[in-house]
Amino acid sequence: MTTGILNFLTFASVILSGSIGDVKNSGIYASLITGFLNAVFVVLAFPLVEKFGRKPLLLIGFGGTAVCNLIIVINLKTGNI
């Protein structure tokens, strides 16, 4: 995927280690939770894709991403972040 999410999922235990406090295995636990949530939402996404199709869901996702990026840019320009 072009978003780089596969790199994150591959190295999640290394990336997340120590980010959840001082627990020794925090990266592994965070990786397990991320993998579990990924599997759950993939299963939940199948009926949506069958019902609405790929293109409308892609456009909705693109719109949400565009709005979030616009909010980030506005906050960076006004100095709120």
C-alpha cells in the first residue's frame, strides 16, 4: 500500500516499544491490539464494500482525509499547534 501502513504493522513492536509507559513488553501488546483491531475492521468493512461499492467508499475516505488535512493546515498557519 502506498500509505506505508504495512511498514508500520511490520515494525509496530519496535515503533511502539516504550511509547505506552515503562512496561517491558508494551510494544508487543500495542502491536497485538493493533493487529486485532485491523482484523476486526477488515471483517466489518466487507459488508460495506458489498453494499455501497468501492468507489463511493473511496470518495468518502478521500473527503474525510482532505477535511482533516485542511484542519491541520489551518491550525499550523494560525499557530494553534
